[in-house]
Amino acid sequence: ISSFQVYIIQVSVGNHQWTVKHRYSDFHDLHEKLVSEKKIDKNLLPPKKIIGKNSKSLVEKRQKELEVYLKTLLVKFPVTAPKVLSHFLHFHLYVS
């Protein structure tokens, strides 16, 4: 049986607020695109863990690390987020 963790992200832009859900593999795919297209530091994304990947403490730690990752990206692109990041955060559905 294969199980995976879904991370819930609260996004706020102005008066708009919504929730986005992604697996770690989605973050990894986003990161790979940003590394190749925008020259983001390849070590910015928290590493993938295999052993104990669904333990509560690891899930909580990774949740915090992924939050820092996203905040770092948004600071790096303060005016216009790259298309791949905007799509990941569902800006196209909520912000016009």
C-alpha cells in the first residue's frame, strides 16, 4: 500500500484567501522548473526523506520547511511570480 502526505497551503493576496493542496512531489516538480528557468538555488527545497516519511514529527517539520520555501520564493519574486509558481499557488483562479 502506497501512502502519501498532502500539504495544505493557505494563500492570501490582498482581500483574497484560498487553500491549495500539494504533495511533496508537486513541490519537487515546481522546484525543478524554477531551478532550470529562473536559476533558483537547487538546495532551497527541503530534501526528500524516505525513512519515516509519514511520521507526525517529520510531516510537521517538512510542512514548516515547505512554508519557508514558498515564502522565500515569494520574496525572491516580489512583483511578478513566475508562471509556474503562480499556477502552483492557483493565482489564476483567484486573482485577476
